[in-house]
Amino acid sequence: MVIKKDRVVVEYADTLGELQVKGIGWHHDHAWFHYFGKTADVPEHLQEFITEDKKYVLLAEEDIPPKQN
């Protein structure tokens, strides 16, 4: 799978509950989750997207649909 870097969304949190709340906003038909969990356990192929030192991270890709007229 090729991840389009310009569409990557990364959310960080200190607790899993906080990350779950932040993740609610990304549950829609044009967002795909690549990882949700402990920052220490992020798969190697996704490490390049991690830029903060928080305990939990959500990594998604969002394909913003074109505006409807």
C-alpha cells in the first residue's frame, strides 16, 4: 500500500482514552486508519510520520472529497 504523504493525519495523546476521543472525528467515509495505539509500537514502515514523543498515536490518511456545488 502506498501512503500519500500529503494526506497523512497524525494525532497524539497522553492516554488511550484521549486518543479514542480524537479518533472519533476521523471516522468517516474518506479516511483510512493505518495505525492506532502506542507510539513505541508503530510499525517500521510508518515511523517516518512520527514527529512527537507522546505515548499514543493515531495515523490516518484522509482523501478529502471535492466540493459539491
